[in-house]
Amino acid sequence: MKKNIALFIYTAVITVFLSACGGGSDSDENDSSSVTPTPPVTTQPSQPMTVSTSLINASVDELGSVSGSFSASNVSGTLSATSSYSGKGKVKIDVSGNSVNVTFTAPEMNNDVIEQFVVTAKDSKTSHTVTFTANVKNTSATSKVSFLTAYASSVSQKSLFADMTNIYRFYSSAAVYVGETTVSDADDYQDAFSDTQTVAYSTLAKNSSYSSTAITKMLADYKAGITWPPILTGSF
């Protein structure tokens, strides 16, 4: 009887053990069959930097300032910008984020001109150039031409010297009034001044390159685009 009980217990333990092992095996087989393989990770290559334009055109008056800008896309790292300009004007560059602002200040000119320079934008991998073209209008010549036109007319009509004589007469009268000179001396000075003006008029009107005829011709040539009068390169 004792042997039968021991055999029963032994058989029951073995049965439970085998059942547990068999159940675990079935579970593992089911789990492994439901696993989805992970696809390999692919890295897309980064796109190179691009800029919004390759050319900026602007118009500006002599000694004036004008600005233009462009932006960059797909910037790698930090964006920077430099300019290459050999003219007499001034170029200022401001970089804010991915935008570049360019300010050009025109120099004093003798004629209408076109000023051009290159701005280079860079990131850590790529560089692009943008050409900046400024059409500079010569404005100081306009006032000089007007002045010389009136000057040439006054020389030819002697009105320039008449105006100068009236000014001198006023000064002489004022000098006598405040006691700086006598009436006799003032008359002598005025006669000398008139003689000087006569010589000056003769020189300007006939023999000088600054005569009415010479200036009128230079102005006509300038307006026709033939040449720039040398007299207009100075300041008045």
C-alpha cells in the first residue's frame, strides 16, 4: 500500500513537471513566430545651402545710400557674409539668422556710373556669391551746370561785374559811415576796383577758358554726352 502511494505521488509530480515544461515551450514558440523584424535605418543626405537670388539691382543718388537683401535656405552651421569691392563707395553687411542685408553708400561722382561688387555668403559646407549692381546718379553736376549756365550769361551781359560793383559801393559807403575810411579814399578804392573788373572782364570774355563762350560750349558738350567739362570737377 505504501509503495502504491509513493508511486502515485511520483507519477503526479512528473506529470505536473512535464506539463509545465510543455506549456512553456508552446508559449515561447508562439511568441517567436509573432516578432516583426526591424527595418534598417537609412540616413538621408543633407541638402546644400541655397540663396534666394544671385543678383541685386538698385538705384541711388550720389552720396546717398541704398539697401538690398537676400536669404539663405538649408544653412549648415552659422551663416556669414563678406563683400569684395574696390570702388570709392562704402559697403556694409548685416547678417541676421539666415538673412543678409547689404547697404551701399555711393561716392561723389563726376558722371552717372554703375558701381558693382560681389557679396559671398557661406555656411560650414557651401558658399554662394550675389552680385550687387548700383546705378549711381550724379546729382552734384546738376547744381554745377545751373551755376555755370547763370555765370556764363552774367559774364556775357556784364551783369556779374555790375553786381560786384554795387556790392563794393555798398561796402565803401558803410566803411565811410562807421569812420573806417574817408570819402576821398573810398572813391579812390572804387576807381581801382572798377579798373580791376575791366581787366577781369576782358580776360574772362575773350582770352580765358572760363569765358562765356568757352563755358557755354563745355556745357553743351556735357549735355550732349560728349565730354565732361574739367571745370565741373571742382567744388563751388
